[in-house]
Amino acid sequence: MTKLSVNINKIATIRNARGGNTPHVARAAVDCEQFGAQGITVHPRPDERHIRYVDVREIAPLVKTEFNIEGYPDDRFMEIIASVQPEQATLVPDPPDVLTSNAGWDTVKHEDKLKEIIKTIKGQGVRTSIFVDTNLANIEGAAKIGVDRIELYTGPYADTYSKNAEESITPYIEAANLAYELGLGVNAGHDLNLINLGLFKRSVPHLAEVSIGHALISDALYYGLENVIGMYKKLLDQ
């Protein structure tokens, strides 16, 4: 079974546009779980333009499924992981000024740095995941640094899906198979939506979890949050 983790960053973005606490971000996390989400993902950034660090601390004790905190492993990120101890910490290589995640780690180039970070986080009892592309060398590098899972960056898949869906999925099948052979769990995320998720789920083996935020929250404007979570889960149950 592939789990659905709902990224609630965009709910925080709407709240921050007006100030106050509407929509209520922590309540949204609880509601997503009640509507069937099997995890909650947040990605606090240094400028706190959507999820704030105070949100992370408020949400953590409320999540009953799986709490996944994504982010660049600077001092503040490492501090929140140590303090909150979520079920999963996902490392992304985003610089502070990037709009959204747009690449995976070069795990070969950053092997020594990542190995120490992974060791620290795992020592706190937190499962580790690292954002990577389908470059097989980077997946082999992920195994060398001792991470528990990879999260396949699916932006390129989403970008090329409408042009040649079958061709766009091939690198992800190869990457997932290699990860599994190396003893790594396989997650995926970025720009997955109701149109392209079905093929991805049917085609990519060993898929443990997908993290979806922007598309899911956008769809909820039309279909309602509870209905949309059900729609995404139906695709993952195929």
C-alpha cells in the first residue's frame, strides 16, 4: 500500500496572506487525517513564507499518523527535528531563496556532509529520507550515506507527462528498482496530481509514500478537502 502524506504548506500560505489564523493550519492537519490522509508533511523555510516553525511545534503533538518534516538541514532545521522528533525527516537541497524544490541532492558530491547529518538524525530515532532525482549514481550515493529512504523528485515526470507519459515514467521505474535492491525505501513527491498520479502509482514499484500539497490543496477549492483526499487515495489503491 502506498501512503498519502498531505503537505499543508499551501494552507499556511493562504493564512499568511491575511494574517490571523484563518484557515487554521493545525486544525487542517487534524482534518486531513480524519479525512483519510496517512501522513502530514510540512516544509518550513527560513523566511517562514508559509509554514512557520511555531506551526511545526503546534502540529507535532496533534498528528496521529506520520509527521514528515522536510527542509534544508541548516542549524534551525536540525534543532526542530531534535526537538519535535517527527516520524520522518526529509532532507532537500533548496537554498534559502528558492521558490519551490527544483532538484535532488548530489549525494556523491555531498557524501561526507550528508553522512554526518543522517547519522545525527537517525540517532534521535527519526526515519531519514533524502530528495533525489533519477540519476542512478545519486541513488547509489544515498545508500552509502546510510539514509533510510529516498524521495524521488517527480517534477521532470510531471513536466513531460503530457508529451510522452510512458517515456517519462521509465527513469523512475529504474530508480525505484535500484533503490529497493540497495535496501532503501522509496517515497516520491513534487507536482503529482489527479492526472499523472495514477500512472506513476501503477508503474513505479516499491512505492511506500507520496507527498502531495500544491495540487491537492488547489483541487480542494473545487471538490472539497475530504473528497479530494479520497480521490487521491483511490488512485493510490489501484
